[in-house]
Amino acid sequence: MLLLLLLVVGSCATAASAQNASFPDDFLFAVSTAAYQIEGAWDADGKGENIWDRMTHEHPDYVDDGSNGDVACDSYHKYEEDVEMIKSLGVDIYRFSISWARVLPLGDVSQVNPLGVEYYNKLIDLLIANRIEPMVTMYHYDLPQYLQDIGGWPNPVLADYFREYARFLFDTYGDRVKWWLTFNEPTSICMGYGQYRMKAPAVNAHGFGDYQAAHTMLRAHAMAYRVYDQQYRPTQGGQLSITLNSNFYQPATNSSEDIEAAERALQFNLGWFAHPIYTSDGDYPAVMKERIYNNSIKDGIWISRLPQFTAQEIADLKGSADYFSLNHYTTNLAEDGEQADQYPSHEWDTGVVTSCDPSWPNSSYNIMKVVPWGFRGLLKWVANEYDTKMGIFITENGFADTGEINDTGRQNYYTSYLREMLNAMYLDGVNVIGYTAWSLLDNYEWMRGYTLKFGLYHVDFNDPNRTRTPKASAAMFREIVATHTLPDSGAAMTSSHFA
Ligand code: NOJ
């Protein structure tokens, strides 16, 4: 009898772990890039200047290796090779971004650049001919310089410019593009106005400019969503979302202050953009409204530094996404306290001191430790906090090294993070519908220049041909996609943190 029981328990455990190592049949795999990071051809064929062109040309000293995206991977000329690589990985979707200034050099629809428009037509058509679905990010950090000259994202009128740009994209590409994303990582875009020299346009307006920029982008997102929903969805039938990003924040101790601090960090980072869109109350998280108002009044400012939505804007933002697009890389410890390089600032308002556990493995990016269980923690938190019944699509996840071909660090990162994602799906019931590796190929890593590499494919930046070479991780990713199963499926599936 005992033997029979042991046999039954044993076979159930095997079945459970086999199932846990497999992705559902309809699970989608993708790889991603962004225009400024790969295209190069910064002034070719009528492209307008954007804020990254301007900042890197005027201030190479802001970038670790003094470099820029003038040539980058030269994907403007080598997109056919990129599509071959994507095809060889066997993924369902390619996530890339459109350079606003390449199609509309001044940011305004009054002047269209036909050769720029044609470039994306050719890319989209080639993807579709190879049975790869395009997923298009409309804005991945590269604002036309002309729109920065009128103030950039803190200027509310940019929401209207963005709405018209979005309409132009739906008109031009919407017959073939069914996955749309308005903004990539708006919290990172805000750094360009609030955390000096962290992103272009490097405007130093911490604690004001960042909140204003966020406000314009949220209004712009809602406008684009409503235009799509009412005027394009009936004939084009696609889906639209906004790519949000977050670290996971683990309380540094079990004290109620640190537990609250971790929650606050999530609300001030992810909630800043997710709460207005994915909750039934809408608007910014209550904790943000309260703390920023109190800090503003304490400083004798006549109004909160956090702008206010109108009732109509709150209503337009609520439910303005057809899937939950999430980027995730790493985890921090969170402690109650004040830590900020500048005052006033978003970090100061958050009231959290962040750190990393010294035992967490490093990547080559000092801010990105390898903490796979944090991925599961974040997914659980998101599913608990927001309406995610339409599904969470992981639109970025990846590992930085210095460009090794035999990239064991990246292989370990992907398998361990994917394992925790499966744990979130099977053990916690989180509805994840897709996963995107960042990145298809090594590329320009913003202020880090070419010092860090995230690619499944190596790019030789010293070679004028920008020769691409598959890394070991490309073969591993191809295998995961083909089998819908993680390698080493016999390994323990339950993480120590959320057993
Ligand atoms: C997020 C950004 O979307 C992407 O542009 C960047 O390269 C990766 N994270 C890695 O830092």
C-alpha cells in the first residue's frame, strides 16, 4: 500500500514538473530592438534630427564611451539580414520601434519623409512574408528635436502631436501591424527631464519636469488608444498597449516600515503609469498623490508638483490597453528612508532607500543583478494589483555582458528567469501570454554606449559591415522556441522565495 502511494506521488511529481517546464501551445515568443539603438543612418534619406542625435553630438561626454547611434548596427541598410536572424530563431513576433523623425522629420504630419516611410514598409512586408508578426513601438526615447525645442514632453501640446503621429502610423501601417505599443518605458523617458544625464534630452528639472512629462505621455497614450479604438480597430482589428517597466522591490527586513517601503516603490514606479490604466479607480496611486502634495506644500509651493487629470482624462485612461506589456530585468531591496541625489525629486518623494543583496550574482551592468525569483514576485504583484485578464506580454527581459560568443551568463539568465515565469504561471495562476528577449543583437545601450551587450547575436562594431554572429544563447533560445520547453527540465522548479 505504502509502495503504491509512493509510486502515485512520484508519478504526479514528474507530471507536474514536466508540465511546469513547458510553455502552453499558444504561448508567443518574440525578440526586440529599438530604432535609435540599431538603425544608424541618422541623417540618411531625409530623416530629421532627434534628441539622441542632438545630445550625443553636442555632449559625447555624457556617454560612457563617447559614442552615439550614428551608425549603430546599420540596420537601416541591413534589415534583410536582421529578418533572416529573426526567422532563424523561429519566433512568432519581432518587436521594433519606428523612429518618429525618420517618417515625420519635424514631428508634425505636415511634412512626411517618403523614403523613411518606405523603410518601415519594406521591413514590415519582409517580416510578414517570413511569417513573423510585427509588434511596433511608436516611441522608444527618440523625440524629434523640433518638438524638444518647444519644451518636449513637459509641454502638454505634445499629446496632440503624438495623437496625430499615431493616426499617421495607423493609416500607413495599420493594415499589416496588429500589435501596437505607444510608449516604451515612460518612467525611463521621464529620466530625460528628471534625472540629469540619465537619458536625452538631459533636462535638469527633477521633481517637476518628470511628473509633467509623465502626465503628457499618459494623456497622449489615452488619446492614441481612443483614436485606434473608435476609428481603426473596427477595420484593422489590432491590439494596442503601452510598455511599462519595473524592478521588483523586496522589503529589506520584515519590519512594517520596510514592507510599506517596498509597496511604495512599486506604486511610484510601475503604479505611476499602471494605476491610471489598469485599475477601476483610475488616476495616479493614492500614495503618490498624498506624498507629492504634502512635500510640495511643505516646501511652500502653491500646488502639488504632481499634475491633476480632469475627470474626462481619468475616464479615457481607464481600460486604455488591450494587453499588459511589461519589461523586467532585476530586483532591489527596499528600506524606508530618504535617499536622493537631488531635491525635490521622484526618488525623494518615494521615500525608499534601495540596495542589492551582496550575494546576488552580477551582470556587466552594475544596476542589473541576476535575481530570477524577483520576476515571479513582480508577476504575482502585477496580477494581484491590476486587471490582467487580457494577458501579460513580457516585452523585454535580458542580460548584459561584454559581448562573449559563448555567453553562459546570458544562457543561465534566460533559463532561470523563464523558469520563474513558468512558476508564476503554473503555481500562482498569472496569465502570461508572451515573452520577448532583449535583444536580437548587440546594440547602442544609451548612456552606456557600446560598453554593454544584450544581444543573442554579436555585432562587430569595428567592422564597417557590422558583421553579425550568433552567440550560444541564440541556439539555446531557438531550441526553447522550437520545443516550447526549457532545457534541463528535470531541475527543481520551485524557487526558494515563493515555495
Ligand atoms: C530597456 C529599454 O527599453 C532598452 O532600450 C534597453 O536597451 C534595455 N532596457 C536594457 O537596458
